[in-house]
Amino acid sequence: MAVVADCFTIGSKVACRTCYNQNIEGEVLAFDAHTKMLILKCPSSSGDARLNDVNIVNLALVSDVQILQEVSVMPDVPQTLDLHRLDTRVKKQ
């Protein structure tokens, strides 16, 4: 089993080999060290350059993890969610 890093930097490019021998390569969107879950943005499987696939990888079930490119500039902090507005939309639906 691969050794899991303490933290993956958002925006870095990584490659994983799953327990099914499937290679997944993409950009890190999120990482949770407690659950060892990694969310990757990958090129679209449909071939459309405007779209992306999002893969959630359980690092406890991968055989190899490689950091292909470490991000040098930290991405901007995402905007906060307007929970009141989201709650209103849920109630309307």
C-alpha cells in the first residue's frame, strides 16, 4: 500500500493507481486526511474540453500515489456560501 502524505496541496497534479489497476490522474480539489479521501478534477471522459470529471478516491484502497506537479502559488480562498439563500432555494424546491 502506498504511504499517504500528510496533506495534498489544492491545485497540485497527482496520479493514483486504484485497487482495480485503474490510473486516475488529475488536479487536487480537496483532501481530507481524517478519512483519507482525495477529490480530483480530471479531463472529461466524454472528450469535451469544456467539461471535467470529478473523482473521489479513497486513498486506503490505492496501491500507488504520485505527486506529478506541486502547485507553487496557492489558489484564492473560495467565496463563503450564503446559507440563508441556499435554505430558501431548498424550501422553494
